[in-house]
Amino acid sequence: MVQQNPFTLDFAVSSFLQNISNPGPDAQQEVNNLLRWFGREAPVSGLTPRDIEEYCALVGTNGEDTASRRIKVIRQFFTFADENAELSVKLAPHVKLRRASRPQRRGVKKQPREHARLTPEGHARMRERLAVLQEEMVLVADDIKRAAADKDVRENAPLEAARQHQGQVMAQIREIESTLDNAEVMSELTRVASARVRHGSRVTLRELATEREIAYQLVDPTEVNPLGGRISSSSPVGRALMEHMVGDEISVTSPRGAIKYRIVLIA
């Protein structure tokens, strides 16, 4: 198989549908859901196990039968991607159904979310996720109608599962809407090159012990993607970098001890 550079999700989906025998409407619908959720131009190598687990957690709220069918297609797709995209981290093993988290007890108040400072790319991706969830709400409403057709609601497990799914999707919609309503979106004018590292800065570091260079962008926790080079400004590396300048050396504590870096570029 000829690999594009970069191996985008759109290219991977097209290749997947061409290479599997008799792709049914369920398979096409599910991979289209993946495209809407992660974005067509997203490189497959930029997806993380956490991204896959979060997506599968959403799928898992569909009810056991529906979720199992969807997970089967998702696992088949990421197995194909693992074999053809030459990923450093295999994604298919992380495609699993997970139990829904227990609802928060009444009377326990959530800590208020701090205002997010999003990059334009992160803001767009969050809006795309919101659109997918809103479409999911339409589908779950249909599931509820079908399940409610069974007049014996006392032991109607499909109806209960559909209602639980509806509540979980609505909670995610409200969470994203709250973040978007209170977010500050950085424009290219506000994220100008600075002499010092700021939130949104793109920083190139050189590890002093190995001379290996690595590039990061410091972003809000909602945008973190380590394989894509986006780390939180509040992470150990992010905190160590803040307000430093080109030429400065920083030390970051890791499981293998203190690692020293020199800042070689701020953009």
C-alpha cells in the first residue's frame, strides 16, 4: 500500500473502505463518525491511546448491542491503520468497550472550570466534536422512541440504556458548550513570537545529554496531544519553560531522573 505523507485520517478511511470486502452502511457510517470527531486532515500518527479510549467511552453509552457493533468496526479500522500507517504506538489495542462512569452524587459540587485559552485549531476541533455529539442526540432520541414502543417499561433494559446514553451525551454537550462559551481563542496576532515562552508558544528544545531536539506547543489542557507535540502549559515541562528565553537551560524531573534542556527556538 502506498502511504501518503502525512497519513491523514481521511486517506486512511478511504483506503480502509477500498480494502475491506463488502463494507456495509454500518461501517461507512462509523468511519464517517470518526472523521467528524477527529477531523479529516488529522494525521493518524497524531492520535493517542487516550483519544481512542475517550471516543470508545462515548460509543459505549449506546447500549450493549449497538456499542458492540460499532466497536467492532472501529477496531477493524484501527487494526488496518496500525498495519499501514507505521505508527510508533499501536491504537487498535485501545479500542475497548468501557463501563460508563458512575453519576456524581447529589450535593457534591463540581469545581468551576477555569477559562480555557484555545488555539484556533483546538477551538475548531472542539466545535466539530460538539456537532458530532448533537447528531448523536438525534440518534439516541430515535433509540428511545423505539425502546418505548415496548409498553412494559418496568423491565425495559433497552429503554433504560438509551435514557442513560442520552444523559451522558447531554452532559458532554453541556461541558463542551460551557468551555466554548468561556474560552478565549488566540489569534495569530495574539500568539505572536515572543522573546519569552508564553501560553501558545511553539518551543524547540535540545536535550543536553543526547543533543536530541524536540518541539512542543504549550496549550490548554483541553487541547493536549503529546504525539502531536501539544503539551499543557501546566505540565512539568510547560511550567519549567514559562517566561524563559532562547539559550536558557531548564531541568525537568522525569522517572529516569532530571533531564536538562536548552531552549533553541521560540515561535
